[in-house]
Amino acid sequence: MSEPVNSFEEQQQGRPTGPLVQGYEVIIGFETHAQLSTASKIFSRASTAFGAEANTQACAVDMALPGTLPVMNRGAVERAIKLGLALGSTIAPRSVFARKNYFYPDLPKGYQISQFEIPVVQGGSVSFLLGEETKTVRLVRAHLEEDAGKSLHEDFIGQSGIDLNRAGTPLLEIVTEPDMRSTAEAVAYARELHKIVTWIGICDGNMQEGSFRCDANVSVRKPGDKLGTRREIKNLNSFKFMQQAIDYEIRWQIEEIEDGRKVQQATVLFDPDTGETRAMRTKEDAADYRYFPDPDLPPLAIAPEWVERVRGEMPELPRAMAERYVASHGLSAYDAAQLTQSTALAGYFDAAVAAGAAPKLASNWITGEIARRLNTQDIAITEAPVSATQLAKLIVRIGDGTVSNNAARQVFEALWTGEASEVDAVIEAKGLKQMSDSGALEAIIDGVLATNEKNIAEYRAGKDKAFNALVGQVMKASQGKANPAQVNALLKTKLG
């Protein structure tokens, strides 16, 4: 039998050292469970819909009744292929299912059907921007498996129950090398992976419902030492808690070592109320699960033609789209990365540009004012009160000099709050149209120059601030309606 490919401690020679914490190097790896977006479970036809009454979506196969046999869900395999293609992984032409043996009340069979020696997706990487630096995290594997049920604890009556609705739900477990060297890097990786699985449509990414669950393996060591003992933080279901949990775990492990104690390998949970991790059980190794090939499932064979068909159906990936935005629209790598955080956001930007908006201005508005309002109101871009077409019309009016940037913000406010729906109507009703008539502007400028001889003298003596003061006086005299570019040009002409 070949060696398993998911050894966490392997392949560490030559990996970069990150920022030290109290003189210690932090080493982080991830195991992420992405619930696949199939309508039925991985080995049965039971529904995967969330929120049903307990035990109403568990069939005989899920409950492991005698005589039942698992049948592979083709849709789950196809989603695994999509992930492999998106991450530059190898799609195994032949992979094997195994029984992972352990006892827990919510595991009816007494084992979980998973993959061990030969997973369906092997290798690959996830790259992302951290600040202005591109980071890459190598993947060990992504393997198909079934989810377990859920234990329900009713403290007020002192009883526990088992809900098997989730038993048999298809999962892809995505395992990284321990390549991350800081909490910021770990969270950025998790965000990028979340973006990819939702972008290609294999997972809805709902962390609150458990569709995207992350386990962080954390250890610390002095630079140059062998790998420290790791502890696994289970079921991190928000990026905020992920950051808090990893930060706490790093501090805790350093304090243990500094106080002369040894860190014990363990599985821990994060308590958001206390901001602390607490040990749940000692961490198992692969040997503890007594893996062996599942005799009820034949090897999974994936023909090259199937892979190529899926490849032809793949959408443009976020990284490729971001590179296209940089090349075709002249955006910065950072702005392009922000615009490709979701298919909906990228679609909004594309629609605005298609409607006539200058790409750079559209990017600035979307990543600036619109993003700020979405965050404040905690809504998605699909719920934005201002459509991409309305934004494009506003940007066109800025570009053709109809409104100034300050006036445009007033128009945007009216659109966002529902006060009006037409850009030109708001401009007209609020009297925001810029004054671009040269004759009228010259008259205002002449009046300002006639009463500001001191500023004129200071400007001609080389003081740039004096020129800005004159521009300000003109804008004030025009009640902010003068076109600033024209004002600058006319003033310079008149001042020689």
C-alpha cells in the first residue's frame, strides 16, 4: 500500500519564515470542509436541503439499516473535478473510497466513508494578495467524503438527541500544506478559497449553516527548530472567529512553552464568548482510524473526456478575470482583486462599463462609496439600491463635465435613498449642473481678480497656495457650480 499523501509535517524545507511572534515562528495549515451543492446526498437520494425538521431527510442508507448499499452521486464527483481544475490540481483517473472507523453517536455506521490513500484531487495551490504581496499556499489534496449527523444537547431538560439529516451530505475536504506563517495569511487564504468554491458553484459558502467549515492546525517553534506540536482548532464558522481563535492559540502555545510545559497534540474548540480555545479531545492520527478500502464501493474512475467536458463548462476564474481587468482596463492589481471578490460584484462592474462608465471611475465608485455603504448596511451588491446602469449614467455625467465630483455624491445619495431614480432629473431638480459657459465663468473670475490683488501678487511671486485661494474664491462665487478644470485654465491664462 502506498503512503498517504496528506502528511502535515512533510515538505517544509525551504519554506519562507513569516513575522515572528515573541521570537517564535508560527506555522498554520488548514483542513476545510466544503459542503457540495448537490440536491441529494453523496451515497443516497435523500435531500440535502438545510433547515428541515430533525430526522426527516435521513433515508435507510443514511441510517445504515441492514442490507443497504451506498451508490456514488455523479454530481458530487463533477464538483470535485471543478475544484481540481480551478486550483491547478491533478484529477486522479482512479481514486478509492475507504472506511474511516471511529465511534460517535451521530455516526450510524460506526465508520465514515472517505478517501485516504488515493484522493480524487491531488496537489494544486491557492494564490491571493496579502497587501500588495502575492502569497501561495500549496494544497496536499481534496477528497470526497460523507458528513456525519449532528448531536443536539437540550441542557434545560438534561437530554441529548441525534439529528441524522446531515448524515451522508457530500463534502470535499481540502487539505493544505502547513505553508501559512501568520493569522492574516491564514484568514486571507480561507477567504480566497471561499471565493473560489462559491465562484465555480460547487458550494454555497454559507458558514453559519455549516456549508464551509475550517479547521486550523496551529503550531509554533523557534526559527530553525523542528516543527512544534500542533493543535487543531475545529469548526471555525466565521472569518472573525477564525482570526480570534488562531491569535489566541498562538499566544497560548507560546506561554506554555515559555513556562516550561509541553504542548500536547489535541483537538480544540473556540469559544466566542470567552475568546479562548479549549481542549475537546486528544488528536487522533491516521492509524487510530484503521482505514481500509470500502468493499461496497468500487474504485472511482474518471475518464479524460469527462474532465475535458467539465473544463469546457468552467466559468472564467477570478484570478484570470482580475488579470484581464488589469490588462484591458488599466486597473491596479489590488482594485482588480477587489472587483473579483464575487461573480455578482464582477458582474456589476462589467454591466457599468458596458453601459458607458469609464472603467477606472467605475472601479473607484464600486470599491469606495458603494462598498462602504454595503458594509454599513450589511447587504450584498445584488441588493444595492443603485443599479449598474444608474452608476454608469452618473459616471458619464462626471466625465462630460455636467457635474463635479462633489455634486455627483449628492446625486448618488438621492439615488441610493430612493429619493429619485433618474440621474439627469436629480441634477436638474437640485441645480447641480456645472457652469461650463466660458463667458459666464470669465465674468466671475474677473470679479474675483478685481478684489484679490494680494493673492494675485503672491501667486506671481511663486506662492502656489495663492492660486488655490483664487480658485476657491471663484468656486464660492459660482456656488460650487463652476467647472474646476475650466476655472484653473482660465485663471492661469488671465494671470499670465
